[in-house]
Amino acid sequence: MAVPKRKVSKARRDKRRSNVWKLDMPGMVQCKCGEYNLAHRVCRKCGAYNGKELIKVAE
């Protein structure tokens, strides 16, 4: 049966349980059309990336 070799200290235990280390929301940027999306990705609403229209979006 697996048994811990040493006692886990209160500091180590509390660090593991804290929410500080968890990831934040990824970087969201606003497109020229006003839609928020992930950085470095084509906008789903207007199909633009870096100020240029790359994809024709059917409306």
C-alpha cells in the first residue's frame, strides 16, 4: 500500500490548494469590427487578421 514517506507541511499543502497558480483567461483582443477574440487568430465575425481581410464570411 502506498504511504507518504514524509509529512506534507502546511505551507506545501496550502500552496497546492490555493488558486494563485491556476491559469488566467487567455489574452483577448478587440477586432476592428468590435468583436473580442483570441490574439493572433482570424476574427470569426469579419474574417480579418492584422487589419487585412483573409476569409470571406457569409452573412
